[in-house]
Amino acid sequence: MSSIIRQDMSTKDWTIFSVKRAQRPHDYKGSKKKKKILEKYEPSCPFCKGNESMTPEEILAINGGKDWSVRVVPNKFPAVEYIKGSPEGSERRHISGPYLAIDGIGHHEVIIESPWHNDNIVRMDTTHVEKIVRAYRQRFIDISSDHQNQLVIIFKNHGKRAGTSLDHPHSQIVATPFVPGYIRNKMFEAQRYYDDFGNCVYCDIIKHELEDASRLVYDNDKYLAIAPYASVVPYNIVIYPKKHQSCFAETTKDELMDLASVLRTVLKKLYDLLDDPDYNFVIDSSPVDQSGNRHYHWHLEILPRLSTRAGFEIGSGMNINSIFPETCAENLRNQK
Ligand SMILES: [Zn+2]
Ligand SMILES: [Zn+2]
């Protein structure tokens, strides 16, 4: 058999594994592209310490004042924009013949992860990474409290192939006034599993992965990181809280250090093994108004950009992966 097709039990999505030969880590290394050498300070960068006046007004700063360590500002070129007193509900929906459009109102913010232009999560102390995830949590909770926001997405684009336009380390938060189909489908499948089996599908995955351990990359007291059974791309990693939590806002303050530790450890392993690959990560959480439910379980998904989505993937919504997650997990476990 030249390939095997695996199903993700949480989404019912399929991935084709077409693994021709033993894949070695250097087959996936990001080193083919030339990396820019960055300075600690870049005069034209709006996110650098000293250039604070180049950004819109600050929303949040951890260790505020001139010696801030993490800063949150509105995105200067927002995909959706917060407008005070904007129309709500049906007023912001526009019908044009058979077509529907909604005003692009929401939130789009940037989390500046460090004062230093050439910084990287993998080189930060865990205490600094804790400040980043603390800012994520704070903004997630604040933005969620606005009843106009249905879905809050936190994400990071690292490197050109991941779609970043600024080198300064940063992540983003976008809140939308409705739940898009992709998330609706994930929620639906999780609900169906709960109805059939009486358990959260993610809790069942976590229990199995901790027992089986072949796809386990790293775990600590409160979180685990695995290469999922039906990984959609090479070195796809998902971080889950071990305890059932449907919404990222349910994360408690005393869990943030463990979250920072698992995130930093996994990104460092990827950095060292694959020579600083481009990647996206995204926090996938229950929509705001469904917080506290029993069937969904928030997670942070890391998708390295080592392969390109081509015609088949676009046409089918299904991925072809050239390496098994068991191999990826073993390579990452061995990467100290
Ligand atoms: Zn900068
Ligand atoms: Zn769960």
C-alpha cells in the first residue's frame, strides 16, 4: 500500500499520508531561504522600544510605562474595525439581491511580544513568554465581554511563508461578529461526539495520547503537546490543556506559566530541529457565548509552513502529508 488515509476524530476531516521514504528532519529544514540578520533596534519599526508614537494608542502594556515588556495596540491596517456606537444586529447586515454582506466591525489588535526587534519566543525566558500569554488572556476576556463579538481568534504568523509583513515579533487578535463555517463545523462534530459518547472528544484524544505516548511531543503539569494522528502538515503540533476547558478565557492565572513553558519548549524544538521554520499558530476556542460547554476543548495549533497547499488540497479540503506524526513526535522528543 503506497498510502494510508487517516481521519481526525474531532473534525471527521481526512489526511492522506503518502510517505515515500524515511523522512529525515533536514528534508524539511527552512534553511534554504536566506534569513535576514536583524538588529535589536530598527529605526523605522513601529513596534520597537522608543518608537511607541508610531503606533495607534496603546490598549494594554505589561510592566507599563517606558519599560514595557509586552504591548497591545490596535492594528493600523485592520481586517475588521471597532467603531463605537456602530449599528448592531440586522442593521449592519445588507441584502443585495440574493447576496448577504455584513459591515466589517470587530476588533483587530497586535500583541507586540518584545521591545526588541530581533527577539524570538525561543530565546526568551519562560517568565517573558508568560507575559505574552497573560496579554492574550487579558485581551481575550476583555474583547469577549463586548456582546457584539462572537468569535475571538488569537494567532501568530512567523516568517514570510506564514504571511508576516513585519519582522518584529508580534501576534494578533481578531474578533468577528459571527461564527464562520469552519469553526461551526468543528463545534458541530464535537457536539455530535458528545451526544453519541457522553464525553468531550478532545478529552478522549488527550487520554489516549497520554497513554499511547507515540505522538506525544512534550507535557507538563497542566498541558500537553502532540503531533495529531491525522496531522494536516509535516510537524503539525497541537497543545491542549489537560483539564477540560472549552474556552481560552477559562485559563486561570496560575496556569499561564505552564502554558508559556509548553509553548516555548515546542517552538524551541521546532526551531532547533528544522532551522527556524516559518509557521502559524492559532488559539482555537469556543465562541464567546458558548463558554463553559462540555463538548468543546480549546487548543493551540501550530502549523509549520514546510509544504504548499496545492490544487488537490484546495479542491478537496483534504491534505496530503509526506511524514507520519509518530516520526515527527519522535524527532521532536529527541531534540533537547
Ligand atoms: Zn522592531
Ligand atoms: Zn475536553
